[in-house]
Amino acid sequence: MNYILFDSVVRTNLLPLTFTRPVADIRFGILTIREKWENYLNQSTSSLTEEYLSNKFPLVKADENILINGSICPGKGLLEEVKNLKQGQTLVKGDTIIAMCLTADLLESFGDADDDVETIETAYDILQIENTWDIFNLNGAAIQQDFELLTKGRKSAALSKTNRLIGENPIFIEEGAVVEFSILNTQKGPIYIGRDAEVMEGSKVRGPFALCHNATLRMDAKIYGPTTIGPHCKVGGEVNQSVILGFSNKAHDGFLGHSVIGEWCNLGADTNTSNLKNNYEEVKLWSYTDDSFIPTGLQFCGTIMGDHSKCGINTMFNTGSVVGVNANIYGSGYQRNFVPSFSWGGTSGYVDFDLNKAFRIADAVYKRRGLAFDEMEKKVLKEIYNLTHKNRRA
């Protein structure tokens, strides 16, 4: 069977993170949603996503295809329901489509109304991200699921005796990881340390926590779970209930709380995010869907930052801030609660980020990780630059 992960109607709710990736490629828990499905299915998947992303994330079609909602995480029971779908059947949870089985011909008309479709209600609860804040708010459950998936039947590498352990939940250390002279507290959830990752001396970690492969916790880091630090990140200071997708740095002191940071971001030394309003009221967050600020239902909500964005030292983000893709922020005082993509500046005002300059910076950052910033990446960023022009002029 050919499996395709599709962007559902929640995609715009997950902007700016989905400007640069399909929904399924958001890291949630230890793995991305795509990696979860591929682990369960034991085979690769492709994407049905926005046209401008389709070269980077190409669609693979077959005579018979099962399309899976890329915002929904798999589970053992749900997996069997998906795999058992027959042509013309759709698996749902209430009004939410989970998966459907389509021929190549029907795939061409995907999204059109079809009254002849047979719907099947799932017997299981689903874990789904429908808004950006779900990524940090539901991350504890996602870490637990991924921990069980990745460690089942396996034995952890040895943990150095220099560390102090608290709690009864498990700790799993992948091969090549280094953890020394740190305090690991699993009273509220497990701790996962990925391949070739490092927890430097003096770090204090409370689970649920995931440090993905080749990532580093700097000396004296203070981490409150549920928190995920994606691959190739460098993180220090204080972090509380946040997700950093990967390849990003918060290497110095400063506070990051109830936030989601995309890839290729850099938070300057002593950058701080507010995650609680002084009057304790519900936090509102910028919505690309509504083109305005909307209520989140949360008392704690920090910063949502798209890929490639960076901020200078001592940057202050107010409660409920959204930063788009490839913004460069600096200056004293609290920044705007919504910083459009490709904005350059701060509290004194913004100008458009020069595209050639943005490309030179991205090229330099990719080279630091041994990767190439190629023409495909440039085309994606150019499209986002044009798509977000209206936000910079608002």
C-alpha cells in the first residue's frame, strides 16, 4: 500500500511553522509526526501539501493509496484501522478525517465533496495538533508515546555514575550520548537522550524530556518538562514546557517558556520570553487564519517562532508572541506581539529583510551543520517572502 500524509484544514492554524514544511514534519514529542507513522508502518511516506513545497516534499502516487491526516499521531489500534481501509472508505473521528483510501484517479479530485464515501468512526481517541500551542501543550503525551515506541525491547546505554537520579520513570540513553554530573528527575515522566547528544555538567532536567540526536544541553541548563529539544540544537539557560524543532540555538542564559521555536533559529544571549500576563488573563495569539489575535484558552503561552528567525542579545518577547519566517529582531524594550516574516528591525520599526542577505545568512548557517542551502531552499523562501508581503504592509 502507498501511504500519503496530507495537510488538513488545520494547516493555516499551524503557521508560521507550516510555511516551510508539511504539517506531518512538525516535531511533536521525540519524533516528527511523519517519523511516527513511518515507524509504525515500517515504510516511507510522501506528502500532499502546498504546491510551492511539493518539489522539496514530492507526492508519490500509486494505483491504490491511503491518505493520512498529517496532524494526527498514530497509535497501535488506530494503525490497524487505517491499514484495514478499503477503496472509498474514510476513517473519521466526529468531523475530523483521519484517513481515506483512494485510487490514483480519485486522488486527482481529492478535497472535492463526495456523498458516496463510506465513513467509519474510529474506536480510539486521537492525539492531534490543531493549533500551534497544542505542540507544547500536548507534548507530554507525545513524548510518552514516542518513548514507548523507540525503547520497546531495547536496552539503554549505561548512564555515568557521576549523575544524580530522582524518580521511578525510565531514562533511556542512546549510543554515543554523553551525560555527566547532572541531575535527572523522572518523577513526572521519562527522559530520552538521543544518539551522540550531550548533557553538559551541572544541568538539571525534569521529565518528560527529549534531547534528540546530536543536540547539546549547555552547562547549568535548567529544563522543566514536558520539553523537546530537536536534533543539532544547542540549548542553555532556563526552558519550561517548550519544543525546539531542530538545528536551532538558545545557547546562553535567558528564559524560554511555553513556546515553539522552528529550525535554523538563534536566540541571542539573555533573550527572554514572557509566558504569563501580569493580570493572569487568557493569552491571545496572532492567527494567520483569522488575520487577527484570537484567544488560546491558555493562561501560559510564550513565543511561536518560524524557521530561520533570529534575535539579538537581551531581546524581550511579550506574552503570546508570533514571529514569522526569516525575521531578524533586535533592540531594547518589548517586541511587537506579531512580527511578520522577513522583517528586519525591532521596537523602533521594521524594514523588509533583503532576500539576498537572507540567503547569504542561511547559506552560512547551513554550512556550519555540513549542509547545503540549495536552489530548492531558495525557491521556498522566495515564495514565503511573496506570500507574507501583506503582513509586512499591515
